[in-house]
Amino acid sequence: MSWMQKLYETYEVCTGNESIPGVDELCPVGYSVQNAHIEVVIDQNGNFRRASLIDNREAKTLIPVTEKSLTGRTSGIAPHSLCDSLQYCAGDYSRYAGDRESYFDLCRFTDREFTEHNFNPITLINLILKEIQETEKKSLSKQKCIRWLNLLLVLANTERFPEIQTRIHYNRGVLEQKYPDECPSNSSSYLLQLERWNRSSFSHNKVKAIYTYVSKKALVEDLIKHNLLAVKDGKLAIVEKTDKKEKVKVFASKNDKNPLFMYSKDLHPIFKLLTADDKGIKSQGKVFVRWKVESNDTLCAETWKDPTLFEKWAEYSGSLGTVKGFCYITGENETDIAQKHPSKLRSGRDGAKLISSNDLSGFTFLGRFKSVNEAASVSCVVTQKAHSALRWLIGRKQAFRSGDQVFVSWATTGKPIPDPCANSWDFLGNEFQINNTPTPQIGDVGQSFAHRFNTKLAGYKANISDTEDIVVMGLDSATPGRMAITFYRELTGSEFLERVEKWHSNLSWYQNYGKVKNDKKSAIIFEGAPSPRDIAKCAYGSKVEGKNGIKLLNATVERLLPSIVDGRPVPRDLVEQCVRRVSNRVGLEPWEFEKCLGITCSLFKGFYNGRGYSMALEEERTSRDYLYGRLLALADQIEFKALQLANEKRGTTASRLMQRFSDRPFSTWKNIAEALKPYKDRIRAKYPGLLDGYEELLDLIHSKILAANYITDTRLTGEYLLGYHCQRQWFREHKREKGQWVLKSANDVANQETDLEE
């Protein structure tokens, strides 16, 4: 449970610290943030005044919540305490809802209620029968007991309460007060829950006004009168996506025989605020309402901003009966123990939980523990603060997200730290990113990257102490209701920064990520390490795209994270997979080849870090694979230059035979060399001095290969890509002048012909 302790510490340290960006989104205990759609204004006597739609920029609303509504709303009916959706807080919703159920005053007994409270319904029945002097029941199934109790709610006090809904509401309340130890408390009725708060000594003027208004059961009617809701055939309209992107289906219920088909742009404005469910349906029952209570006594009409209302809710929620026990996190005894734990960690529709024990009849914990609290005993305050902190951390831009997978890293003090899942371009930021135009570099170009990287890292080191607590945590869910911690590390500030530095330094290489999407004139070119996501796409290409590829992408990222955080080597199979894929140049788009080539060189250099590879061309390196890579780049350059002179645009022989060359370099080179003859003649006819320069390089590399007897056809390793990439980069930075290869000037870079000698 150390992860929860670290999150709890983060919440305690960050709350109220205005220097931390977005810290105001950390919810107080007993509260949650929801996006509201409609704002309803009433007076202090509970009379309707006006209502309006809420702009998305102002939709975030702080609302009081119960433990159940915060933690169990996705798997059951659980109204919030004050602000809620129409399906909960509108008493007249059932009149307009078509075939959808209203939760406004849902007072019937359910099997779940008795199970959660560990009550036996037959005991409650016998207590009632004993009071009315009737024979007790000895054997009755649980389901029959619940049906009997629900029938009692409907039939009792018929003469006194002629309206069915009011009678059920009243009778359920009577049973709860008479038999508190055997009758589970109703947590499914919005009205009854609000009534309890209003009836308590912790009530508030705003609570009283809202209770008075909702008891009139006219909310939907008032909103329809003000044209804030869409109606079809006297019912609230429902919208469903169709096969045609621009058109949607509008209907009142599932049995609607005359649905309408409309363009999305012509829909009522309320549907633009709603989010479709997994089936593509937008229901107005999900419209979230927040309240404003205007009175002469206070200047603050907003319920989500009133500190006096916050205090009353805290006092009331603290007075509710809870289970006492020992908290594993704080070590406190006789504290309020959470029976349920929050969900919605990754998004508002996320129903997966890190701590869950709703299976009381299976083997979630049975066989090891007698009760849930023996397995995990955490106080209500701690679990709400910890989950609120995690939700806040995931919501920040730094968290890596891919489908259901999330990796989040943070300092418990809230100080900014580098993102371990970012590539060097994102890590360095705009002020440290190099120009998108290649410029000549003398010596090892890695030195320029190291300078920029160390400058950026120095800023983090100055802000983060060596003993700072840093946490890296990975989350994923295999099912909609269960979430697992797939990766967890606790490090000191010095350890974390050292390993991030090691990753970016060991894997630093010249990267060309191609054109920027929204700016075709700019390109992302940098020196540094790729991100885990980039590596996964380089290794598997389109296999990691779409719904079917997300699992492979997530699994690859998860495998790479220990290489960053723990300093382990990159998995060798990933390195070899990248080498194989980039060698198949004809199977890649030109921009994709350039990107994958840089990433693959990064991986190979990092995996064999002890060999001391440099980003600049190493003319003294005489290893077989490196020399063959240089040779391939030279052949590619000769043919490319000849095609350029003839204004032809097509692939070179070296690029087409690259995969075959990596498998059988010596025999394939004979074919490539033979194909170069006409291209050499073309260059000789116009620029003989340039061809002499190419011939000199060919002779130099050939002599080194022959001297070392590298005339075998064994398969090349990824090292040949380093030689190939460095030699290509060398050609971009040099030109032939007066019988010698010289470094280009800055003005020469933009000129494609500057390496040609007259």
C-alpha cells in the first residue's frame, strides 16, 4: 500500500500550494468535480427563477458526494448529495423519460442493499410481523423476502397516503427509523437522501431551498418551457449515431415507430454538450444540473462556491454512521474505514477501481480473510485524498496515456520533474530544440546535444533535491471494473534524474521525425533519444495502430519502461526487430524510413553502449558491418546524385536491395557495383572532379574491407545502419572543392548543388 501512502502525502503537501499549476483541481474530501450542462437559479423559498446552458469552459463544478456516489455509481444507483443529472434530481423525469427509469425517489428494497450491509431480510420481516402480531416466517428465500418487503411498502397506509410514490417514500423512512440494525439505509433515492440532510441539524438555507423546489417535481417541465431541453412526441428526445457521419437518429423511446433523421448541426444545443455512450447514444437523462440559490442574505448564490455549505456538508457527512477500524496508511485506530473506493481515475467514464471487493460470495478475499476490512483497511479520508491526487496527476499533461494504459511520474512535493516517457525533443522544450535546418557539425555532434541536455537537466537538479521522493507508476485494466498497478518504482531525486540522463545520453542520435502536421514548412529534427511509443511504432509499424494494435503498443511501452527507470538494457528482440524492419526500405514510406533509421540507430548504440559509438562518422572504425554500411551509403549517394542531374525521382538500386544487402552483403554488393557504372558515367560527363571524390572513398573503404578479409556473406548486424546513417549525414555536411572534401558553410546547406565541383 506504499503507492497510496505516497499519493496521500502528495495530496497533503500540494493542497493549498498555489505555486503548483492546476492544484485547485484537487478535490476536498467529500467532493468531486463534474461537468455541468444546465444551471438552474431558484430563490430562497424554492421558487424557480431562470435557467441556462453552461459553456464548456465554465462547466467544471465542485459538488458534494457520498461515499457510494463517489465510488459505486457505475455499478449501481447512487445519487449525489445536491447537484445531479436529471435522471436523479428531476421528480417529473418519469413523465418525460419514455422507457428510462427515474431515480428521483427510488425506495424499493434490493438484494444489493442487504448484501452490502450484511443484513438478512427475513429478520426484518419477522420483526414487522411480530409488531403486528402475526405468525413469523421460518423459511423464505431471499428474493421472496425482498418482494414481500416491497409489496409492504406499496400496500401499507393506503388510506392515509393515496399517492403511491409518497407512500413508498414514507414507509421506507419509517422502517429505517424503527429497525436501524436490520433495515438497510436507502441510498438510491435522491429525494430521501436530500431530505435527510435537510432534516438534520447540519442543514443549510440552500439545501432547504433546493429540497423545496425539487419536491414540486417540475424541473423537466420548467426546463422545457425555457427551451433548454429537446422534446419529441411529448418525451425527452434521444439521439443515436447512424452509419452516415453527418446524420443522427432522433427518437423518444426504443419503440418509437417514427424516428427522425437529422443533420448533427441542426440538433438542439443541449446535445452538443452531452457525450455519447459506448453505443453512440446521447440521452438527456444525463444532463447534469447545478444549482444557484439567490437570496438577500448572501452574496454567494453558487452552491459550488459557498464555503458555509461546504462546512455543513462536512459536518453532516461526518455524522453518518460508518465502520470504525485501523487504517493501514496512517496507523490510526478507530477511524472511519472506507467500504468502497473511488473510480473514474483516468476519465469521467472510467469504472475501473484499484481497490474493489464487491464479490461477497466468490473468492475475491474469502478463504484468506473473514471480511473485506481484513484484506484492505483504509480510512475514508485517506482513500479519497489518495485517489483525488492520482486523478489529478493523470489529468496533467505529463502522464503517458495509451488506451487504458497510463504511466504517471511525480514528485511528492508537487515539483515539476522530467517525463520519463518523452523523447528528447519534448524533453528539451522549445527553447532548447535545434533548428530544423541541418547545419554542419565539426567532430562529434553528440557534444552539442549533451550541452543542451545538461543545461535543461541542471534546471531540474536545482529544483529537486537529492533526497526528493519520486514515484513512477503504471496503471492498466484488463476488464472494465478492475485496474492493476503494472509498474511501480520509488526513487530519490538524484537516482531518477541520473537514470533519465543515462537514457537520453546513451540513446542519443540524430533523429528526423519529418514534417510538422500543421506546418509543412517545418520539420522535427533533433539529436537525442526516442520515446517508448516511437520505438514501438518503429518495431511494429501499423501493427500497433487501431484497437487491435493497442495491446501490442502498451505491452512494448511497458517492457521499455524498466530500461528508462531502472537503467536496464533495451530488450534485444526489440533492437533486432527494428533493424529488420528498417532494412526493408522498400516497404517504408520515405519519411517513415528516415524516422525509423534514426530510432534504430539510437537503440543499437544504446544497447552496445560499451563500444563507444559516435553520432559523427568514425573514419577510423574498421569493423566489418560498419564499413559495409558506409559502402551502401556511398552507392546510394552516387546513384542519387546522378538521378538528380537528370531530374529523375525514383529509388536507387542500393535502397531497393537494402534488405538483401543486410542478409548477403558481399554477393549483393557485386550487383550494386555493376548497376553504378552508367550513373558514374553520367557524373563523369558533367562533374568529373566529384566522381573522383566518390572513387577515392570507394577505394578507401574497399581497401579496409579487403585488408580485414571481410569478403564473407554472413548477415550484417544493426551496426551497418550506424555506418550507413553516419556516411549519409557526412555527405550532407561536405562538398567537393579543389580536389578535396571540405565542410559546407551555412549558406551551402540550402543549395542542393553545392557538393558538385565544376
